[in-house]
Amino acid sequence: MSSKAEPNIQLPTPEEYNRFVEGLGLRRVRLIEAHIRALEPMPDPTASEVELEESYTFNPVDGGFEAVGSFRLRIANRETQAEQGVVEVSFGFLYASERNPAAGGFEGYFQVFKEVNLPINMWPFVREFVHNAMSRMDWPPFTLPLRKVGPAPARARSRSRSKARTP
């Protein structure tokens, strides 16, 4: 796989990874935590920029693992960088897995999974949450872009910037 492994983590071959994914089943989705902060009544979307940070971890559970995705959307004034608002949310996806996460080598499978499949699986929940939160903040509608298949470019994995969009 094209993923960059952390030191001492053995990545699976594409065939091994495909077998791993075929052996997964999504059992449950849960909202773990959310935090919303609107510091301005209604910022001008044309003068704002958006930063998105995301991270993924897993916790072994009986018969599988819970993948946890944490997302932080920061809206700031483009010129002054003054923070205008923040939306933070974490979701847990409980997967049944034929591969035991407590067994050696699971970290390599999760390394690829968190770059390829997991963002695609979680992204619709994040998009809906952010859209709903922005509406409740009485801000202009905001739609996060679609996710594409495959790992994000290295610079965008930890943080991506885009202009706020309104319809």
C-alpha cells in the first residue's frame, strides 16, 4: 500500500489488506463528544477561512475494534486570523473484525484503514454534523467537500484549508 508506516509498524500487502476489509462489519455508530463555539454572530464567509484537523485511533473490543475519529473545524478571519468559531466532534464506529486487534500486526492494518477507508466511512457523519451545527449557530450554510477514495496528500492529512462556501 502507498501509506507511510510509522516506525516499527509493518504494513500489510494489498492482498492482505483487502482480506482484512472483507472481514469487517460495521455494527454501531456513536457520537462520542461534540463542542461548538460561535464567537461572532455571523461572519462574512467571503472573508473567512476554514481549517480542518482530523485524527483516528482505535480501541480493541470483544470481537473487533472501535475506530474513533476526531475532527476540529476552525473558522477564522482570513486577514487577522481571529477565531470566529469552532466545531469539534468525535465519532466511534464499532467494527466486527475477523482479525483480532490484540494480535500482533494489527497496527499496520489500521494505519492503512485510517488513511483509506475510515475517512470515507466517517465523512458523511462529519459533513452532516458540521452543516447542522453551523445552521444552529445561525451562520450561513456550510458544506464540506466530498472525500475521494485513497489517502489524502501528505500535507492535507493533518490539516487542510479551504474557503467557506455558501450556496
